[in-house]
Amino acid sequence: MQDVLTTVTDFLPAWFPKGSALAQLVTSALVVFLALHVILVSCAYAIWLERRLSAWMQDRVGPNRVGPWGLLQPIADGLKFFLKEDYTPKHVDKAMFFAAPALLAVPSLIGFVVIPWGGTLDLSSIPFLGLTGQVKIVGADVNIGVVYMLALASLSVYGVALASWASNNKFAFLGGMRASAQIVSYEIPMGVAMLAVILMSGSFTPSGIIAQQQAGTWNIIQQPLAAVLFYVCMLAETNRLPFDLAECESELVGGYHTEYSSMRFALFFLAEYFNMIAGSALFAVLFLGGWSVNPFGGHLGSDLPAAGGLPLILAQIGVMAGKTFVILALGIALRWTLPRFRFDQLMRLAWEGMIPTSLLVLTCTAVFVYFGAAQWMWLGSILCLGIVWFVGPKLPRSANPNAKIGLIGSRFSPA
């Protein structure tokens, strides 16, 4: 096999990568191809998981007629979307109306490319191929991978805003305005929480952040407050309950996708699950050590090595998939646990709560890193929590719209 590859590379142009660079290029292409199709299938069955999990939480049965345990229900739903009428209202801006679903789905589909699903594979461990060298199990090992993910998260608002504007519908327009304000607001604490992790690891690459956690402690232990901030912002960025103010049926019919039908509506629906899976995988990388199995691997016992043969890589991929699944299931369970916010409460939570708290966490992280005490950052997180708990209520607040008015004759009246 190695002789065949050598013969083939002799005919490649001079600018084309050869040797180990060619092996990494082929591996990255395979990772992107396989991850894309696995995530597409996972999106369909994430919907099935949500329906079954919500049924279990509400003491119902859930989908159980199409296939065993309802496992073929996602296929039936997909066929239903294909067969429904693709209706375009006359009052819409057709060009933007067609482009909006793609502008929302494409950023969510390309976000996973920087997620390292495994470590470094020794090609000589693959039988019958006779290959040598090492390759990384990642679509693109770019040195600004974390910034790339944050930038893609901000692009999703363009699809929502374009869909709401092009629909020429007041409910869709209100949903787009809400989504724009929400995503802009919650991007700030999300980015600041990621900056705290970057300060701890000293690297913008996801693989570097995983290596830092394997050498010490998982970031969810060192920085639990940053992990909570990031996870809440991730729910807000994906418009999941209790942050689905942009599409809440009780107020806005369907929000920004009110006028959509058939597969264009399905793209909005699937983009939400694409974003959830990519966000869950990023959370596993940033705070759960990626493919690491020992939260204290750098201090207590051993952990999965970063490089090795094919069995090790398959184990690492399994660990990453398991962590992503658990985080995804938690987000689904929260939908059926927490009530929806009112919009002013949503904005107050971001601007008066999460943004100041994230800046406090970042400042504390910078101080601990500067003095070389990053391994004691868990004490800094406790200190930040204490400051929020005791100082937060004493800070000036905007007027409370839920304040009880003292009416004469009422039990709330001071008279």
C-alpha cells in the first residue's frame, strides 16, 4: 500500500502536499466526511431522544408505533417534510426567503470541523496497509479553533434575522428582533468564559486545551462558574428552552419561521440540533477534558494517552461521543424542567447577571495565572461565587417590573 501511495504522489503537482502532509489531508477529509454524516443521523435521533425523554419525564409513552420503540419515527418525519407542500407566500422577499434557512444551517454544519474527536493515530497500527507516520483525528487543526467556533456561533443570527425580515410578517419580525438581541447579549459572557479557559491553557487550539486538562485537572473542576456560564449561553445561542423567546408558540405563533413549510422549515428545526451537538462537543473539549477519562489525570493515576494505535483512537472517539451525548441529554431534559423566561428577564439575566460575573471570573483567572497559581483556580471560583452571592444583591438594579403596588385596601398596601 505504501508503494502504491508513493507511485501516486509522483504524479501530483509540486504544490500538492506529499508524505505526512498528504496522509493528514486524507485523514482530515475522512474525519469531516464521517463526522458530517454521523451528526446528520444523530440530529434525527436527537429529535427521537427528545420525544422519548420528554414522554418519560411526563409519564407518557412517546413515539412507539413506527418501528421498534419508535426508532423509525425520524425517518417517517423526514418523509413527511419532503412530501408537504413547499408554500411561498406572495408577500415575502423571495430571494432572502430562500437563502435564510441555508444561512442558518451551514454555519452549524461546519462548526464541528475543529473538534478533535481523537488524539494522534499511529498509522503503522492499521493492519494490511503498511503505512507509517502519525496523523491527528481532527478535521482542521487550526491554531484559532476556539475563536472559529465562537465566530460561527455569531453567524447564526444572520439566518434568523434574514428569515424574519424576508417573511414580511409581524410575528416573524418580532421573533427576529428578539433573536438578534438575545444572541448579541449572550455572546459576550460566552466569549469571556472561553477566554478564561484560554488563559488557563495558554492555547487557542482545542487539542491544546485538552492537553492542558490531561496534564492537570478538568476545567469543570477548576472553573465550575465559567462552565455554568458557558453552558447557559450555549442554550441561549441555540434558542433552547428556557431561552426560546424568538419562536415561542404562546406569543409569536412560530416566530421567525412562521411562514416556512416543508424542508425549509425542517432546516430551521435541524439547525437547532446541529448547534446543540456542536456546542455539546465544544463543552466537552473546554471543560470535560475531551477524550480524557480521569478528571485528575495529571495528579492521580493515569489517563488515556494522546497518541497510539487504532484501538486507542476508537476508545477516544467513544469517550467524546459519550460526553457529547450526556451534555445533549441534559439540555433536552432542561427543556421540560424550566419555564420560559419573559423577555425583559432574559435581557436582565445577561446584562445584569452573566456579563458582570463572567468578567469577574476572567479577572480572577488572569490574577491566578499571573502569579503562577493556576492549579488553585478552584479556590478563585469559590471566591468569585462568594462575591456574586454577597455583593451582587447590593449593586444598583433597574426597576423591578414585578414589584407589588401598594393599593389602599390591599394586603400589599403600607396603609
